[in-house]
Amino acid sequence: MMWMAWRQIRASVAALYALLAALLLLLLFTGVHLNHLYSAYRGCSGLTCDSTLAQLSRAYPHLNLIGTGLIAAPAVLGMFIGAPLVSRELEHGSFRLAWTQSVSRTRWIATRLAVGALAVALAVGLASFAFSWWSIPWDHTNTTRIEPAIFDQRGIVPVAYAVFAFAMGVTLGAVIRRSLAAMGATLVGFIGVRMLVQFLARPHLLSPLSKVVALDDRSPIGFEITPTGMKLQPGKVDVPHAWVLSEKFADANGHAPTSAFMNHACAAMQAVPPPPPGSRFKGGPSPQMQAAMNACIHNVAARYHEVVSYQPGSHFWALQWIESGIFFGLALVLAALTTFWVRRRLV
């Protein structure tokens, strides 16, 4: 039974592992050079550090697209390996022959799920491990790996995404019974679940930390004049190796500035006449406007500060394990649903 399950997906898996072998060789040869540049940067001193860092930053930037491929790979595998796994046999009617033999329906679907999930998980796991190793110099110098665009390319979550996408493809294939329709549904369903977890669940999987930043003339904030009066726009606060979730203004009690307070604190800005047409972005604000802006910040800073909510870089692996557990759990639920559907609903 195991051999039959393997034969069904061997063409797709052979193509997958051929691509994986080429990818691993590419990452190995370029990664050795990249790590050599990173070692030189760590051992540099004085003016040589700038040139060494520039060399490192210019090395193989196009290979970062492999990370984008790792984000897309689970959906592709779910579509082309998971979705046709059962739906193709239902379309061709070959499942009837298998079920008339000594193989039970449960064993039939369980073997296919196990073989396919193992093949997918191993391939994506090797690719993720190799790319995470290759990216170490970038993660230490140019990127923050806990940010969403990078987080999804590192560690173990790509494996969990791939197993979940595969399980979803098999489930939808069994329910829909049409390969093309199941492939489209797998793509839409996988993207939908991924977005829900990334944007709604992940920021709250662990309690975020907060950082209070005092306001002064150098604070990276913006101003906006609205029909109701003056508003402040929070600026981007640099929190090293962290994923910044939100930035807001608050007083000691956590209350945001009211429109009445802002109109009073920044009245001088509203009294400055607007610049002539065509000169708004030339040479920066006028001395009069700059003085009014400084006065506004001074008045606001006497009562308010900026609060930054963030997930620190130290939460990276905890978030990886928690989110992976969510997707592995969803994959198990889908596998159970597929088994039930094959046993009870398929005729």
C-alpha cells in the first residue's frame, strides 16, 4: 500500500526534490562566501567596517527572492500535490478497484496522507533550514527576522504551512471531487487562513512589550490639519530587532490627546499662513512654521509621550513554535475530516 501511495505522487515529488537539490547547492556555495564576508565584517575595525559592510550588503541580494519562494511554496505544494491526491482517483474511478481489495478505506487514505505529508514536510524543512543558515549574515546586519515578511521564511513555520496546505488540498479534493476546482479552492483557502493568523492572531500569541518614548524636537512625528483641528501622526520609532505593532500618543493615564487639547497646543501652527502654490515641498518649512512646530511639540510633550507596542526579537522562537503548533493542529483536524469523509460520505 505504501508503494502504491508513493507511485501516485512520485513524478511530482521527483521534480520537487530535483529543484530542492539545485537550491541546496546554490545556497551552499554562495552561503560559504556570504559567511566569509560576515566574519570579515565582525572582525573589522575603524574605517574598514563601512566598506566591509557595503560588500556584505551587495552580495547576492537577488537570492533573497528564495525567501519569497519559501512563502509561496506551501500553497503550490498544496495545490499540485495535495489537491489531486484523492480528487484524481475520484475523477478516474480508480478508487473502486482499491476498495474492492483487502485494503480498507481508512488505511487507503491514511497511507496517502502520511506519505504525501512526509514528502512535503521533508522538502520544505530542508529548504527552510538551508535558507535560514544562508540568511544569518543578513539577519544580523540588515533585517529583523521577527517581522512578518521575514518570519514566514525562517525556522519551522514553513514546514507547518506546507503540511497544512497539503492537508487542506487533500480535504478539498475529497469533498469537491474535481482536481482543478480543488486546486483553486486550496489556494484561496490557504491564503485566507494564513492572512488571518498573521494579521489577527500572531501579534497576540505572546503578550507584546511596550516602550515609552519622550517627545522632543527630534521626535519622528508628523502633523496633519483636519476639519476638526490639528492632529499628530506617530513616527516610526527604532526598536532594534523587534516587530513594531503600534505607535500612539498617550498621557500618564493612557488617554490619547483630544482635538481640543491639540487645537490649543498647536494654535501657533494654524495661525501661520500657508506657503505660496508650488513651494510647499521646496526647502522645508519656513522659519515661522518651524518655530510653531517646535512650540507645538513642546506643549504636547509636557503632557503626552509616545507608546510603542512591539514583539521583541527574543520572542522569535516562541512565536515560531506556537504558530507551527496551530498549523500542525489544523492539519490534523483536516486529516481527520478527510478520513471521515472517505469512510462515510464517499460512495
